[in-house]
Amino acid sequence: MDMTPGDLVTKLTARGVNVFYDDAHALKQVDLDIRAHEVTALIGPSGCGKSTFLRCLNRMNDLIEICRVEGDIRLDGEDIYDPAVDLVYLRARIGMVFQKPNPFPKSIYDNVAYGPKIHGLARSRGDMDEIVASSLERAGLWEEVKDRLEAPATGLSGGQQQRLCIARAIAVRPEVILMDEPCSSLDPIATARIEALIDELKQNFTIVVVTHSMQQAARVSQRTAFFHLGDLVEVGDTDTVFTKPVDPRTEAYISGRIG
Amino acid sequence: MTDPRQSPSVAILASLPRRRRAEARFRLYGIAAIGIALGFLILLIGAIGAQGVGAVTQAEIALDVTFEQSVLDPSGGRDPETLSTANYRAVVRAALGDIFPEAVRKRRDRRRLMELVSVGAAFELRRLVLEDPAVIGRTMRVWVPADDEVDMLLKGATARDSGRFTEKQLSWLDRLEAEGRIRSTFNWRFFSNGDSREPELAGILGAISGSFFALMTCLVLSFPLGVMAAIYLEEFAPRNRWTDLIEININNLAAVPSIVFGLLGLAVFLGLMGLARSAPLVGGMVLALMTLPTIIIVTRASLGAVPPSIREAAIGLGASRVQAMLHHTLPLAMPGIMTGTIIGMARALGELAPLIMIGMVAFIVDVPQGPLDPASALPVQIYIWADSPERAFAEKTAAAIIVLLAFLIVMNLTAVILRWRFERRW
């Protein structure tokens, strides 16, 4: 699939998704399409189910024993909850960046190289150097770390660590990148850098970003989905959602009355 | 506080001295507690050390030994069999007779004279002859170990008028001393011999190697089993009634008195499986049973202490659960696992009760060469010596305790260093 930006091709489709934590109904009948080469923002107050939905998309919820997912989620038309689906392959196609920067306590180089290494993407040390360098470059971190690739990743600042995590995710060359509140633990300057990065990355990747900052959603996303108490209340072009919301709950949230 | 309208700052200021005093008092209690604990520790180590230091030296007596061909090798064939069964006691007696010609006339005096040197003197002469048969027919000065009572007397642990020696024996000793035939040397026998009924010949090498083979068996069995069990339970097993039951049982097993494991070993390893009695192999198996729950618990705790975000990061990149565990969780948990294992091993090293149950408490002179040879262990040796009536065993007991403590300190120190060296921060 070779897409040029602007093509309105649906990458991921979710139909009738319900998620339960034991008996708690965390997501209710969610239907949502995520378009290729766009940034889709999932917004909503805490506990609304936006992170839960994000983690359904690469089946990270499988790790939570009490979590049960129902419904139909397709990546390029293939059911990702099909028992025949290989989770390793799925997660190689759908990468993830977490809320708190979580670099491995290894060197910067090893962090980026880990994904390509386990998937066998590099045929030689030179290949790997190339992948590491280009990934760090695309994550906007190369200039800062090129002289200390063997330094421990945990010595980087929070914003650098998060960009390293993004570099680590794109080193596997996924099709989709899921970001779970990637800036929530960062200061405004680091946040601005990550936002600029997200905007650039949509050229090559489909991006879904969960955020509780409406300004951030407005700045980086093309489409916005608003969740509230487990319901997908409204989804549409970001401009429309923020300027002419249809649902009163959306309006109340973006105007700061709930949440 | 009587005036409800009193400004809060006045009340706070009024309460400050009381709070400061309470805090100072509390700190004082803490320091006192540490001081008392340290005091007891110093007392303990000091008492044992003071008693054990005597075992470092051993009195020796110089004899001018004539290796008489007619006594040792009448046929002159230099047959090793003949040489090793020859009457070396007669050689010792003759050498003593050379020094005290007047004492060998009466049988009782001869016996009294022989009491001054160790039974081991004859063994020492045999060793010399077997090493080099050319000494036969020659006369040479040999330092042989003194009897343990003589050793005690020379160290001042026994008074001259204690009634343990006759007047004659005391005068002989004085003469030996005057002739420069008595010296005090480093007691290498303590570190190179196995157990013995004679305190001056008893050593801890047998016990050390018994403990070594038992601990190695214990480590080889309990470490892989424990770590694998813990990894499965912590990372892969579903949480249900069965795994809960297993977890509760493991925790209970960790608290079971060690003698119960000894009984189990006696019934299963010796009774059912018919393995060798007194063997370090069986001792190690019993100690492994005892250490296994500890290792499982420590490993689970170490794995659980690795932040879940690390595992999520790996899985989010497409690592399988085994890869995430092997590449990330386990290496990060390893210092904790090793620390726990070493501490478990240290506990096993000091364990006596289960070894008694499987017969490792036997009196064994030979130093074991492998895990199947009969052996004792360090705590067993301490127990046996502490139980022996000879006064000289008291200092051997203390010295053995010091050796055991030294091993424990080294092991615990290794654990601390490992933790300190490999501890990672995230």
C-alpha cells in the first residue's frame, strides 16, 4: 500500500467494540474509523475509555487478565482479534508510545535497535546502524545523541526519552503508531517538539493519539473522537468538532464545563 | 488550648518543644537499640574469637628419630604394604627413650612418656617414610605434634597442678622445653585434616568439602528449578484458584522447620530411593528442598519489582512474552534473584537439623572427594566437637564457628556487592 497524504483510505475500523474490566463496562458499542496518514485524536475526561480503546487497537489489553474485548476491529480489512492473528506480527505493524517515557535501561543505540533486532530487520551491523540513525533522525533526536549512542538511555531528559521511545517505535517501520498521552509528563517545550514530530510523522504513518489536552488535539490532529463515560460521543474533522460540536456533551467538554 | 480564639501560631509554637523532645527521644531509642545489638554482636564474636584463637597454633615436640631398618622393614624389600603397616609407635617410643633413658625402665613410665606426644606422631613418621623410603636407617630430627593435653598446658589453658599430669611428666616437659625441643607452630593440620578423635589432629577440611559438595548440589538443583517455577508463576500462569493454592503452599513451605525437610529426605531419598547415607548429594538435595521456596519467593518478588512499563515497551514493539521476559524483565531482576539465592545458600550452609536426619552427623575421618563420599558439614562438625569431652575440642569448636562465620560473611558480602554493583535505576 503506497499512500499519499490526503487519500481518505480507512486504515483501522472498529465496529461494535465493547470492553469489560470484570463487570465494569468500560467501552460501549464504539464504531470508529481511523484514516491512513492522518492524526486521529482521542479526547475526553479521565476514565472515559479513550486509552482503553487505544489499547484495543494493538491488543495490549490482552495483557490485562480481567479485560474482555468484544466487537470487530480490522486493520486493512483483516480482523485483528481473529485467533489466527500473530500478536508479534500485529504489534510490529501497529507500534505504540506510552504515557510515561519507558526506555529500556540500556544504551540509546540498543533501545532503538531492539525492535529491528527481534524482528530480524537488519541483515548486518551496518544495516542496523543505518536503521538506528534514520530512526533517531526522524524522531528529531539524532543531533542531540549522535555522539553518545552507547550512553544509557535513562540518562536522557524526559522529553528526549519520549522522543527516543518514538524512535524506537518507528525503527520497526510500523504502519500505525498509537500514542497514549505522549506529552503528559513533559514540559511545554518538550511537548511542542513532540507535537511537531507527530505532525511530520503522519507523512509516513497513521497516528492515533490519546490526549487530555484539547489544545493539543486541535494542534496536531485532523480528526477528533470525543469519548465520555465509555461512549464514543462524537467523531469528525477536528475543526468541526471544536467549532461546531453536534452533541451537547462535546460542547460542554470543549468549553470546559465537564471533565 | 483553653482559649478557642487563640491564634494557631501561638498553639503551634507552644507545641514545638514537646514535639522536638519526642523526636529526640525517639532517635535516642533507635541509637540505643542499635548500640545494644552491636554490643551483643561484639560480645559474641569476641567470646568466640578469644576461644578460637588458640586453635591457630599447635605445640610440637622435636624427636631425634632413628628409622630403624629392623623395626620398619626387616626384610629390606621396601614393600609399601610392609612400610605402611610397620610399628611406628615403637620408633616414637625409641626416640623418646633416647631423650629420657631413665624413664624407659619401668612400663608405667614408658606409658606416661608416650602420653606426651600425639598418637599422630606415628602417622607423621609413616608419612615421612612412605614419601621417601631412603630415610630408613638414618636418624633425623622430626617435629611431631604434642598431645592435646600438653598443648593445653603449654597454652596455659590447664594449670600445672590440675592433676592431669604426674610430677614426672611435668619434669620431662620442663626438660624438653629447656632443651628447645618444644615449639608452637601454625596449626596447618586444622585446615588440611579431616575429623579425628585426637583434638591435635582434628581438622575441618573434611567438613568444608562436605559443605561445599552439599551446597553445590543444593545450588544446581534449587536455582534453576526455583527460577523457572517463579518465572512461570509470575509471568505466565493464569491467576486462578490453583495458582493461589500453589502460592500459599510455597509461602508455607518457606516457614516449615528444616528438620521436617530432613525427615522427608530420610523417608524419600534414603528410604524410598535408596540413596547413600551420609552423602553430601543427599544433604544437598534436602537443603535444596529447603531453599527452593525461598528462591521462588525472592525471584517472584524481584520479577514483580521490575516496572511493568519495561515489559509493556517490549511487548508494544512486538516482542513475544518470552522475549520480553528473557531480554528485559529477567536481566533486570537478576541482581535481586542472585542476592536472594546467595542468602538462601548462606542459610543452607548453617543448617544442621536436616543433615542430622540423613546421617551426615557421622564421625568421618577421610576428606570427601566427591558428592557421593560420606561426609560431614561445617555445622555438623561444630556440633560433634562441641559435644566432645576433650578440653582441646573447645577451641577447635570456636575456630570452626569462626570459619563458618567467615564463609557466611563472605557470601552475604557477595550478595551486597552484587546488589550494589548491578542495581539499575529507572
